[in-house]
Amino acid sequence: MSASLAPECNEVKERYDTCFLKWYSEKYLRSNGKTDDNECANLFKDYQKCLKVVLKEKGIDKLIDEAREDTKENDALYIKRK
């Protein structure tokens, strides 16, 4: 498993990675689990929450928002194709 973008989030990322890999290999790949019933979802939300705080502290959240705004037109085009 790789380290988090934010070292202060490593612990929660490791818990999520461990849970996800177990779910993926033991349930999903064996057709015993569905993508919408992933029991690791709460751990993923915890990891996202940690990352959001760090990204905001470093000002990276604004760069992400700008990048999303810049690609909004292309995203809408590709979403229509589905």
C-alpha cells in the first residue's frame, strides 16, 4: 500500500486500504459483494475528510476546484455519451 498524499492521513488511509483489499479479494472478485454494498465506505469517507482538511490548509483545494471548472464543458460532453 502506498502512503497518503498527506502524511497525517496515513493511518486512516491504511485502514481503508486494508479493508478495501480484503473486501475486493474475498467478496467482490468471488461475486459475493456488490460495488454499492462496500463495507469500507465509511473508512473511505474518513480518509476523504482527512484529505480535505489538509488540501484546504495547503491551498490545493482551490487548484482542484479551478481544474474542475476548466474541464466542466468536456465532462458534460463525455457524460452525455454514456
